[in-house]
Amino acid sequence: MADIQSSPASRSRGRAIGAHVRFIRNARGLTSAELARRAGISKAALSSIEAGGGNPTIGTLDALAAALALPLADLVNSHGVESPVKIPGTEYDPHAPTRELLRRLHGSYSVEIWKLRVPPEHETSGAPHAPGTVENLVVASGELRAGADSDLVDLVAGDCLSFAGDQPHSYITGRSPADVTVIIASPQYPSTQM
């Protein structure tokens, strides 16, 4: 079987998959020994995969996905955002409808859509959500600084921002209020009882 470690890009992908396997295993409260047992692989093989090394076959990855009760695609695809993604607002024709895809979310998510209105010169803090949560903001009106506290971004009407919502975050306005749609996508992890 072909392995996923044949080129520099594949090695980078292998490291990302390994980090994701470790993240899901920890989120499920599984030891590496227990996950290896459930997947039918050695603990050394699992350690190598989680470290971004080794040459896991699709069969091995499929066994890990089954042991974690995830579809294979959810295991090998990155779900979160490592850094904020800002999509600036665009001009539009006021006489014709327009559609713009702002963000596509992959994987098994629970999605909540919120309306957030922040008065002028106000700061609202957001508590960290579950691990792997992505928060998406679409600014309808006003201006604000928002995002993860470690990397706040300036936004104006029409802008869209996606950031990791599993860390402290804030919404800060200046002299005008802001009207924001907040879309929170949290990974759904099925029960690990087997």
C-alpha cells in the first residue's frame, strides 16, 4: 500500500494528521495504549504516527478512525484554523442579487448562529469554546476589533473573520456600535463507549 510520507508536502500532511490523531485521542480521554488496542496496531506505531513519522497506510488510518468513531475523512482533514482568516468585504451591484461563499466548514460539526450587537466603546469577552471550535464573524454594520485575544483583527462592515474559538477571545468597538452575525462550529465527537 502507498504511504502518506513520500514528499515534503506529504510529510507535512503526515505531521498534521498525527497532531489531529493525538488531539482527538486526548479529547476522547483515551490513552495511547487504549487507542492502539482498539485500532489493532502497536503502541509504537501509534506513537510514530502521532509524532508525524512512520508510514501509515490508508488501512492503518482507517483503523484509527474507526477506533475513534470518526469517518476517515474527518480524521485526515484539518478542521480548525491555525491563524485568523479575514475575508474583506466586497463591492456589490445594488440592483442585482449577489452571492459570495465566505467560508466552507468540513467535518462533523454542531453549528450555532448568533446575532451580536456591541454598543460603542465596549469590550465583550468570549469564553473559550470546546477544543476544535471555529468561530466565524460576519460584520453587518459598524467597526470592531475581534478574534482570539492573542491575535485581534480590525473589521469593518462586510468583512468576515474565522478564528480558533477554543481560546479566550474578544469583541471591541470604537465610537460606533457593531452588528455582527456569529457562526460557531464545534466538532461533534460521538461517544467512545465501545
